[in-house]
Amino acid sequence: MAYGTELVLGFEPAMFGRVCTALNVPVKFSDEPTDAELSEFQYLKLETIDEKLRAIHHQCCLDMGWTPLKKKKPRFKNDDYPIYETSKGPREFAPFRLELFYDPGEMGEDPEHAILGVALSGRYFPTFLDWKDPHGGVQFVFNTELNNGIAAARLRLIEGFEIFDESLIAIKEIHY
């Protein structure tokens, strides 16, 4: 299988309990989350949070000056990948969503390496920072453009969820 790297605005395990309380997520985490606690979180349906995150993503895209386009036909039942016209042409984006970045099976991660947050880049579809490539992915050169994109997304996330004021930027290797 393939591996990739994603830029994530999120939280380290010691913050998971506070984050879940702030976001009204019905999972209790200890100060040092266990594998069982992390597994419980991975199977939650977070429609209310993800709906708000989709709206935040939409606003971030509008802030970039991109124009939303209508989809001709959804490819599958729950196709919620919005399309925007960018200066590089139309792009189909993966919207923001709250994810637990933790993979003990494929990546051999221990619970202390987990990150709870929102990906700002992705694979297969761009998310936000990686908009120039129609398939996503970003080269991690922390130049002015990338730093400004991170700051803009962070500000919008803080407007929607104050807890993101305490978020960190993380680089996570992902097994797809």
C-alpha cells in the first residue's frame, strides 16, 4: 500500500479530553489515552462537527477567491467533495473533517503518537493547502504562502471552534 504525508492542524493526546469536551464529542480520554480509548473514537459518527467543518472549509475556499461550481453528477451516494474554480482550473476538494490520525497496525504507532485534528492537505483530492495539484499532496516548504494558508485555515477554525486556538501544526505519515 501507499504512504503519504499530511499537514494536520490538531492536538496531542494530552489535549484529547479537553478537545472532546469542547466539541461535545461523547468520548472520555484519560491524560494518556489508551489504545482502547482511541479505537472508540475512530468509529464515532461526527456528522454535526463535520457539517460545521464543511462550512468552515467552504469559507476558507471563498477567502482564497475560488468560485464554487456545480457538480454535473455525483460519482457515488455520499459524494460530498465540492468543486471550486481556482487559478489552476477546477479542483474537487476533500472538505475538512475531524479525524484521529493514529494507525497502530500499518504504521506501528503507539497512542502517544496520535493526533486529533483537521487535515489541511490530503491524497487523491486536495484539501486546502495542496490546491495546486488536482490530486492533492503538498511539498512541505514552509514559505510565506504555506504559512499564510495555515494561518488562514487556523483563524477560520478558531471562529468555529475556539479550542483550535490551542492547536498545533503536525506532519503525519499516513498509510492509505
